[in-house]
Amino acid sequence: MDHRFKRWRSFAGALLLLTLLVVVVVSAQSDPFPQSTLRPKGDFALMVDKLFRTTLFWATLVFVLVEGALVFVIFKFRGKPDDPEPKQVHGNTMVEVIWTAIPALVLAMIAVPTVRTIFRTYEIPKGDGVLRVEVIGHQWWWEFRYPELGLTTANELHVPVGRTVALKMVTQDVLHSFWIPQLAAKRDIFNNRSTTLWFKAAEAGDYPGQCAEFCGLEHGRMAFQVIAQASDDFDLYVGRMQATGGPVAATAVADTGAQLFMMKGCIGCHSLDATKPMGIGPNLAGIGRRRYIAAGWLEDTDANLAKWIQHPQGVKPGVMMPELGVTEAEALALVAFLRQH
């Protein structure tokens, strides 16, 4: 018996050490859970978080009271071998009224803020200070249009800090769901019907988003970034995007890439001008400054961009971008060309 106890103690010690090691490793990461809803960074997310904590408080209170009463009754009135047969009763009106009234009160304390929050989150922001963005879901990438600014981009939504952003969302194909965990809740997006969502980022930063409704083979790789910037930085971004249709510096490699962009048919699906949202593929204006490519799946490095150009079906099987027979040298020339945009 003593031997078994020692083995169990050794196992428990090893398990505890492993748990502590995992906690230390996770804590050492700067942002181990970037899609956590438990760290809200916007007013919409704060409302939802407050409702969650309210519900958790009442649920915890009910759990403690019920389980405490249960444990008390178990020990206070536990049966003994010489106990007589307990008296049989039909019921107790007062007790029944109490255990009906208390849950009703608890439900009311949860229902009232829930309904209030639901109505608040479905309001459509109004006013001149609201930034309006049209969101279009595609298999498997996101299109963002700024109608008041005349801009279109893909997979990166730039917004100013402290300014309300109103989204009007549709889909070009199947059902999608737009989700920014730290800024706002989920909203399903339907074909031939628009849905709305709004938020206001409280601080600058990159906030990852995701499609939250299964939409096909590459659903798990249909990500995007919301980049909240100070007002001056956002204005600089808008200025750069509005200038993407202008001339760029010429180099031998980039000129070769420009020719390949035409010859390989890339121009048929992609626009390089943020002011002209033509083509059936993502707008590539500003791709040289983006954090990610392939809808948030790859970091925007030269190697990854070349890999994506050469073998898109190998990176994300099922995407509409075909294999165009691009050689490694041609891919590098295309990368040099795209870096200028």
C-alpha cells in the first residue's frame, strides 16, 4: 500500500510540475489568446462582457445557495439506522412560493439587461462622425469598401480609434459569419440580405477576426485583421490608398513583374487601385504593407507571397485562384512588382 502511495505522489508531483510549466510558457507569450472575448477593447464588446459577467454573477450565486442548501440538508438530516419512518406530507405552500419567486427574480435580473443589450447592439449608428464600411464575404476572403472615402481593400479593415464604425454586410456566395472577438460580437451574413454591426475601438492595435460559420473547405482559413489606428495614422493610410492608382517607381525586375501581371491574367481578377474595385478577386492595393496574405493565413513575407503566387491550390486547396504555371523567377518578379503597390 505504501508503495502505491509513493507512485501516486510521484505522478501527482510530475503533473503539478507540468501544469506550472504550461502556465509559465503561456504567460510568457505577449498575446497567447488574441481571439479571446474576455479582454474587450471596444464599447460593443464591453457591453457584451458586462452582460456575461452579470449572468455569471447570478449563476454563481444560485449555484452556491442551492449546493450549500443541498450539502446542509444532506448532513443535517442524513438517515440513521434507528430512525423512524419520516412523516409523509403533501407539500408546503410557502416553500413552493419561495422557490418559484426566487428563480423568477433571478431570471428577471438576467433578462432585463439581456434585452436592453440586444436592442442596443442592433441600433444603427447615425451622425456625421460615423465611419461607414461595406463588408462583403467571399469564399474565402473578406472585402471592405469605404463608400464615403471611395476605397476598397481586402482582409484588412483599418479604422480610427475612438470613432464609431458602422458595418453593412452581405455575402457573394454562401452563409458567412463576421466575428471580431475583442471588438464586437458575431453577425451572420446572408445572400440578398444585409445585416449590420457597429463598434468603436478603445485603443490602437491589431485585432484578429474570423469567419464563425462553416462556409466550405477553407472556412478555418477565412481570417482578417481589424487595425485600429490613431486618427492621424488612419488619415495617412487613407491618403496612401487613394494614391494607389498613380505611377510607381520603375525597376527592371518590377517592370518584368508588371508585364507578367498582364500576361498571366492576374489583371483579370485583381485591381491594384483602391479607388477602382474591379475584378472578382481581392483588391491588391497596398498589399506591400499588409500584415498577412491569403486571408490571414500567411505572414506577408516575400517568400510566402512567392509561394502563394506559384501554388495557391497547395496553400489553400479549393480557392478560386488557379495554378498559372508561374516559375520561381517569375514569382519573384511579381513579388517585386506587388511590393510597389
